[in-house]
Amino acid sequence: MNKKPIILIIVLAALAAGGYYFFINKQEQDTSTLNLYGNVDIREVQLAFNGSEHISQLLVEEGETVKKGQLLAVLHSEILQAQLAEAQAQVVAQQQLLAKLKAGSRIEEVDKVKAELNAARAKAKAASSSYSRLRSLLKKKVVTADQVDQAKALKDAANAEVEAIKQALNLLEAGTRKEDIASAEAVLLARIAGVDLIQQRLNDAKLIAPSDGIIRNRILEVGSMVFPQTPVMTLAFVDPIWVRTYLPETALGRVTIGSRAKIYTDSYPNKAYEGWVGYISPTSEFTPKNIQTEELRTRLVYSMRVFACNPNNELRLGMPATVVIDTTKTTNDEPITAAEMCKK
């Protein structure tokens, strides 16, 4: 019986077993990297006006890249424009009234009242003289007591008129009361606040991009009626972008905030994106069923965000990704913002 084939089979089996053992042992000892799996994630926000009106203009399309502060949409604002013009006119009128109060009376007005005072004094002097004559004639029975009483009444009225004009002159010369000026100033502030309020409503009739991003969805169109709670469009932020993955509990001590990573996708299999660990959840959870890991599904994991540099906007929301973390660098002193990390 030829024993060579049997010996050959035994040798090949031994070599295969040894190779498998060597491979497994090497894999177990290789702790310099950690492979994780997840999906690309970004933040989104639904943009809405802070006012109520019909949409007049939509200035962007779906998929369009926008910059922070860019005007995206406008509401009808004709009524607000008219209200603003009215409020501004009221401010001007109140400013003129306040200036008049602070300036006081004109010289011509003072001179006019002085002339009226002189005339009243002359009238009072004549009435007083008439009363004196009639009173002396009463003793001679030339005039009646009623005529004397009437003359006295005319004298008293003339003196009262003099006093009234004198007080009016004092008020003119003293100027406006401080309380009246303060009241006019308060009214002016209220008018200015009214202008600011209408101006704010006009600003609320404009939809402004809060950050750089991409218009993912136009929910409403021109002519739609909107309210402050009505979403008009969805803005996807392009920075930061990260891969949402899950860190096994057994690897928790090998990864820290700032750990460097490489990110790979099926869309660009030969391209590696620079990344870093930016967030590790403080609480554990069971592995979500839609996540594939090399560990058992029932093991506890920690939600983790691996931020990525995405200069060409190739990483898209929901894209499956493989994260290879360099566990030899576990310092948390590494930069954790895209501006600092991706510029290198």
C-alpha cells in the first residue's frame, strides 16, 4: 500500500491548521486598529418664517448650496411697508413737538402777551377811576347804589384780567414744564419702538440661511400661506459631517475623544477620508439591529460619532461607511473641529 498520499494529506492538514492558528493569533494580537461600521449622518433643520403671510418669492432650488446669511425666500410685505411709513411719520411729528417744547415760547409770543397785559392794566386803571368817582358822587345822591356796584364789578373784573394775563406771561417766560418735556420724550420713545417693531416684522418676512448647507427639500411653493410654525424648506448642514457608529464595550478603553480614524465607503472604495472621534455616548445600549459589527449583537455598545473631512461633499446622508480607528493614539488633546482638523 502506497503511504505517500496519506502522509501528504496529513502534512497539508497540519500546515493549514498551523496557518489558521497563526492568523487567528495575529488577529487577536493586532490591537493597533479597530474596525467599526455605521452610516454617514448630518444635522438638518426645517426653516420657517417668523411671520404670517403668503410666500412672494422662493430664491433657491432643491440641491442648491447656500451660504450663511443668504436670502432664501420672501413674504408679501406691502402692508408692513405702509405701516412703516406711517410710523416713521409719527416719529418725525413727535420730534418736532418735543423740539418746540424744549425751545419754549418765541419772542413774538412774549411781546404779544406783554402788550395784552399793558392794555389790561390801562383798562383796569380806568375802571378803578370810574369806581372812585361814582362812589364820591353817591354821598351827594347824584348816582344810585346800583351804578356804584356795577362800577366796582367792572373794576374787579379788569383787575382779575390783569392778573390772568400776568400769570400767562410768567408761564411763557418760564418755558415748558419739565414734566411736559419728559412726557413728550416718552411718547417719542414709544413712536421709535413702534418703528423698530414694524422693521422687525419686515425682517421676519425674509427667510435667511442660518448656516452653510444644502437645500434638501422645498416643502412649500410661491403663494402658500405660512405661519411661524410652518416649515418652508429643509436645510442640511454640510459641516460638521460624521459617521454614526457604535463602540463595543470591550473596546471602550482603546478609543478616546480625538482618536484618529480612516473612513471608507462603497461609493469610493479606494479613497480614505480623514476622521476623528468627536463624541462617545456616556451611556451604553444594546447594539441596534441595523448595525453590523464583528462583535456579538447582544454586547453592550456606546453610540459614537466619528467626524469626517468632506472637502468634495462626497459623503452623503445615510451612506454606509467603514471606520478604521487608530487605537495607538488615545489622547484627547487632538483637534475635534473640522476647521482645525481638515485644514491639515
